[in-house]
Amino acid sequence: MGKAQKVESAVPEGGSYRRLVIKLGTNLLTGGSNRLDLEVMSSLAAQIAHLHQQGKEMVLVSSGAIASGRHALGLTKRMTSKHRDVPFRQVLAAVGQSRLMHTYEQLFAKHNITVAQALLTKADLSDRAGYLNARNTLLTLMELRVLGIINENDVVATDEIQGARFGDNDNLSAMVANLIDADMLMILTDTEGLYTADPHLHPEAQLIPCVEHIDATIEHLAGGSSTERGTGGMATKIEAAKLATASGVTVVIAGGHQQDVVLRLAQGEALGTLFPPAASKMESRKRWLLSGLASRGRLAVDAGAARALKEQHRSLLPAGIKGVEGDFGRGDTVEIYDLRGERIACGIANYSSQDIAAIKGCRSCQISEVLGHEYGDEVVHRNNLVVL
């Protein structure tokens, strides 16, 4: 089941992927130890350099700063077990980040590739201007043939260290893939992909070569535990795959120790677990909405409204709204959920949370009567709406 094979339907026209985001996890970069594994990193750098020479556009999302900082300070896992609090891990990240980048500079300098560091947080991308600034920077780096290396800004972003949603490098890599219109996101780790069960506990577990749709069954297979040295387990990788595929990006979760894994995946060879795009490429504003980074609240809608949004591509009207959460204004981004708690869409609200609370359940013709003003019949117009 895990044999390499060609997956023709997953390969874009032209036979290979043009723009790639490559995410390297802590356990891969450390080889299971408490320090960076230079042999592993050198091999991966050589593969990335080969693609760079072919004219591919790439961004690297790299973990490993905390592990690098631990090694620089001469600390072992046992010595740091008493200091598992966030501030101490932020100190390790502060010490290790420059050393991690210096390692990359040396490795890629052998291939005449200039690298650039970008430290991002959720807040950096949570407003439209920040999103566009980051996008423009990364696109310009690619245009100049500079390899951007991105990490979460651990020193100020406690989300990444605490493992909160949108706060690990798996999800960061999905955001970056969304940001730069990537064709493929490679999530390289120390396991071969998604299995039918935990292969460490169940030797008979089988690798799942392709996941057409990420549903509750797939999420359950991924589990929820983090890895020992990293902040993201398989659950965060599946969450990242769900976000990236929803915005038209092909995702592969694969073992980074396989020979020439980066080159083979870029050519369309079937390794690990493939997640085909769940939608066509979206224009930039809609991808930004889909990321949920700027969400200020959430709306719960009834079954009829959910069906109108998902199947009939209609606007969200006040009649179908059952609940409002959060304090947001007109023009803010909101997430839309059905009554089962499943996120089905996101969009820009035409009315504030207070106004929506007043008109929920009403017909559109009653808006002016209830509020004394109106901004249109729709709470979220279909042109400002992205359905998952």
C-alpha cells in the first residue's frame, strides 16, 4: 500500500509542481535526538537546491529553533524537564533561532542560494494589510530567487509553544501555502504518512496513500497528541491539510528520511499520504477569508440556511440565523457554523453583532423596521462569502 506509484490526477499540467511550500518538522530535523541532525538537513537542502536550480519557486517552513537552543545551552531533556513553562521555552527559541538560520545559511551557501528569515505570528496575518504585506514580501523573495525560511515567532507567540489552534508550524505552513498560491504543500516528518492506526502500537497498521476528503473518520485516525519534541502531532497535520486543500493546494504528508523525497514528490511520485485539492484556486481575498485569521465572531445557522449556502451558493439572510457569538462590527470577518457545530463558511458581515442579534430570524424586509436602518437584505453577501 505504501509503494511509490504515479498519481496522474494529482500532478498539475506540465508534469510537476511549480510553487512549493516545504514544511520540516522538529523530529525530522533532529533525527529523534536533542540536537539538529546536520546530515539530514544537508540532504534536504541539496534536494531543495536541485529544485531551485530547475526554476521552482519555494518557501521553507522550518521548526527546530527550540531544539537548537537547548543544544546551544548544553541542556538535556532531563535538565529541561523542570522548566516546561512557556517563558523558558521562549528563551530556548530566542537562543536557537539564529543558530537554526545560520545552519541553513551555511547549507544553502554551498549551492549558491541566498536565504531570508521571516518570523510570523497569527497577529501578523490577522488583518488584511498584514496579510498582503507578508504575501508581497514572500512573492518578491521568490522573484529574486531568494529562499524564504519561515518559523513561528516563538519569542512573542505563545500559541505555537502551547499548541493552540493556528499556532503550530503545520498550520503555519498551510497559511503560507494559502498566502503565496502554492501548488503543493509538503509536510515532511519522521513518519511515512497517515496510517489506519498508530503504527508504533499496531504493527499491522497500513499506510493510507490518498485521502480524497477529510472527514471525522480521518480526523479520528490522526488522534490528538503532540510529539515529544515538537508541538504538532498528526492531528495538526490533518488540520493543516484541511485548510490548504480547501484553498486549492495539493498536500502530502510524507517521511522526510526517504531517499530524494523532496525531488520525487515535486515530480508527482506517490509517497506518503496525498490530499488532493478540495477546491479550485481562489482569488487572494477569498483565501484570506478562508484562513479564518481575521475572524471576529461566529454565526450559527439553521439547516435551510446551511443548505442554501453550501448547495445553492446563496447569500446568508437574517431569517436563517439562529445564534451570534463575539463582538464584531460591520465589515468584520465572521465564521458560519451549522447547528451541529461544523464550520461551513466564512465571510464579511454587512451588520454588526448587535444588529444581527436583533434581526436574526427576521425576514429581510423587516430589517429597516427592527433596526431603523439597513445595509442590504443580506447579512453576508455571496460575493463576500467562502463556503468550505
